[in-house]
Amino acid sequence: MSAYQFVYGPVPSRRMGLSLGISPIPKKVCNYSCVYCQLGRTRGMTNERRSFYQVEALVKEFKDYIKKGGVFDIVTLVGEGEPTLFADMHDLIKELKKNTTKPIAVITNGALLYEEEVKAGLKEADLVLPSLDAYDEETFIKINRPYGTIRFDDVFRGLKDFSHEYEGELWIETMLVKGINDSEEGLQKMKELLTEVSYDRLFINSPVRPPAEKWVEQPSEGTMARAQEILGGTLINVLASEGFASGVEDHYEAVLSIIGRHPMNQHEVRSFLNSRSCDNIEEIFKRLTRDDGVETIEYKGYKTFRLKY
């Protein structure tokens, strides 16, 4: 597997260039179980913030990556669940900033932005990217399937308040799922909510990778165009991204180190291996399909590979 426990990538981001990921939480620990999640259903559903790992351990790996000459454009705290469940976010960001001048970003579902400790911790980041997929309690439950005590009104209030207090860049991402939040009425309601939020950029996305639930579908191109017309912002699928990268020497282990956190389709795997001058690509594909720890999913004519949890 990866040479590191917490640091991975860099992974190509259509918004941020080469993103070096740092995961401060265990796999699939989240307070949502979104129907579109590319990592599958949440297995460790919780809303309790904890110090899952020592800040020193996370920073040590980051420093080692830098020492080895690793290249990246931005450091992203994201993981395979909800990073704000890590109770020591404030200290982690401060320590990372002592070791790099590159920006620090946090990708979050935004569920806990109404908690003062969470807001205080995120204020150290240069860029915060919260999600806003719903416009009322009904759509919130349908698309995000939150932990039982989380209510949409609290989540939106937290996002709104944070947006007016935060001094860094705030980029919002909205994931549209056919038949849940992509209607004309729903988009107009979303537009009304966004007028109350102070943000720098808005990205409109749709499920392009195999989702947690098989019934999830992308809205039509016409619907996505209409969403952009109503909401403004950028359709994320029109952005270009660079290729995947990994510091792991063994080609197969390098693929595993990526798909544990970011599923790859067959073309991405091939492009990645070609970039490393791999001479046994077909054998690696055979190993992936035979590996009991790897899930192979047929979706939209592609084979997508991700680690099983």
C-alpha cells in the first residue's frame, strides 16, 4: 500500500491543480452517507469529534514528503470521510503552515459549521470548500442522509455565519442528482439560499463516478446548463485536470495507494501507468480484477476501481 498512512497523492484536482491530500480521520468516518459518494456507503456513521490521530504523526509524514522533494500546488485536508470530525484541526493547520508556504485547503460537507470550535479551527485555512446540496430538510435527508441529530436549518445557518466571518477563500460545491435537487423549483430555492451566503466561487457538480446507490443518475446536459444559468458558478466537468501521481515505487502498490482514497477508471489507471513508463500494464489490470480487496464497478461504460472497506 502507500508509503504513508496519512499523506497521499498528489491527486489531480479540477479546481486546485496538484492536490497533496492529508487524511486526519479513519476511512469512511462521516456524519453523512451521501447517495452519490464515490467511496460507497458510510460505515462509521458518527457526529462525535475526536482526536483520531496525533497531530505530530500527521505533520511528520508531511515533512518527510517535502524532504523527499514531493511536488504539489496545494495541501488538502479531506480524507475518506468528514475531516472536521478531527478535533485538532486548528493545531494541525497551524503546524502544516510552519512547513510550507503553499495554501492549505479543507474540503468539508459543512455539517458542523454551526459549532464554534469547528469554525475557529477552519479560520486558519487559506481555502475552505463546503458542500451545499440541499435547499430544505426533505432534500437534505434524501441526498445527504445525515446523522440523526443533524438538521438542515442548523447546517445552513452554520454555513451562512461562517461565510461572513471567514477571511480566506470560500468555494461552495453543489452536487446535483437527477430527481432530487435538480428541478426548476429546487434550483430557484437553492439560488435564494445562496444570496444569503458570502462566497468566492461556486462549483456545480454531478455524479461522474460510481455512486453509493445504484439508482443515482446524473442530470441531463440541459439541466446542468440551466443550473448554471440560475445559480451562476462553474460546471466542474468542464475543468481540466492533470494526471495522478504517487511516490510509491511499485506500480501496483502505487495504484492501490490512490484508489484507496480516489477511485480511478480504467483510462485513468492506464494513463497513470503510462506516465510511469510501466511495461506490464495489462498484468496490473488482471491483478486489480483478481484482488479481493479491490472493487471493480461497471459504470457508464467504464470500469472503475476502488478499495473495499
